[in-house]
Amino acid sequence: MTSPGLRSAAPIDAHAPAGRRWRVLVVEDDVPIARLISEYLGAEGFDVDVAPDGEVGVGRARAWEPDVLVLDLMLPGIDGIEVCRQVRSFSDAYVIMLTARTDELDRVIGLSVGADDYLAKPFSPRELAARVRAMLRRPRSADMVAPARVFGDLVIDVAGREVSVAGERIALTRTEFDILDTLSERPRAVLARRTLLEAVWGADWFGDDHVVDVHVANLRRKLGDDPAESRYVRTVRGVGYRMGSGV
């Protein structure tokens, strides 16, 4: 990992709920890397805790309720994939997965179990901090009550950040909901992958736009939406995605 060096502490963009600082849990068994991430994010104004393995990470995530997990894929004991799977059963914290592997399959698997983003080692802590900030700038809820968006059996409660299909509530990750929210806000518009990346991940995010396809596939699976005959999220070949009518 390369580092531009620590900077003086700078306040983050906004406080977390209840006026506390945003919490970042780093689950990393490589002590120098964990220390570097912790010190850099701490200097950036975040509250940071470190867990040395997967089991400790799951327990700490449950007790401390972090806003973001920085999660290494290769961990002693239970690996990052299983940690993410377990954490997703009780937390909607954003998850950034770290991997030393270059195999795309590892990244796809990580995203499929609920990770929101990934970074391949080596990376700079400045880039990691930018990713964390971009996630935390996403709106958590609407400031005012907005009418639900209805597409056939699909109902999107934007203010409550809840989604149901045929009356059954569907559990989405924050990223999956944000994609659906962005598409449904402009249901007649076709949104390119880069447009979705900028809307959901932030304008300063950079990386492979294939991450959008993986999250859309997960979203469709949870909604019971057949990609071949999509009712809710439709593919416009060569361009991107748009909302369907629901029928």
C-alpha cells in the first residue's frame, strides 16, 4: 500500500445521527495496514476501531454499530465473504471490501453477499477515505414525506427507505436501494452506468463500472425480476438501465 502521509485532522462533511462522529470499523489482520488505515481515517475525523479477524469483526460490528466497514477479503478464521454475509443479517452499514486478488470473481462474490464497493491492494489511504466520504454523503432518508413510487406490484417508500413487491417487504442493501431510488426518480430516462455511478457512489468515485451491473443483478434477483423479461429494472443495450412499468 502506498501512502501520501498523514495530514492534520480535518472535519468530515457532516455528523452522523445523534451528533456523533461517523464510525468506521476496520477488519484487517495485517497489523501495519490496519494501523495505517486507522491513523489516516482518524486524522480525517472519523471514529475508527480495528478488529484483527473475522469473528471479532462480526462481534464488534454488532456491538459498536459502525456506519462503514472496511473489510479485508482474506482473514484468519472466517473470511471476509462470510463476515459480510453475517453482518448483513443485522446491519446496513456500508461495506468496502479489500482484496489482494485480481480475480474478478472474488469481487463479484463480495458484491453479491452485500458489499457496496471494493478496493484492490495496494491502494492509497487517500483513495479509501474518498470512497468512505462518498458513501456517507448519500442521503439516508428524505427530509420530507414523499409519495410512494408504484410500478405494478413494486412499491418504493423513499422516505422510509423500504421496498415491497406484492405486499412483501424486500430487504435491500443501501446501495441496491440507492440504485432503485435513482432509477425510479426519473422512470422514463435511460441512465448510463457512469451516471448511476456518479449518482450513487459519488462524482469522485473511480473504478470499473461493472460494479453497477453486479448490484443491478442482485437487485433484480431480490425483486424477482427476470432479466429476460424485466418488469422493474430494464436494460437498454449499449446505454444502461431504466425503470419498467411493472407489468
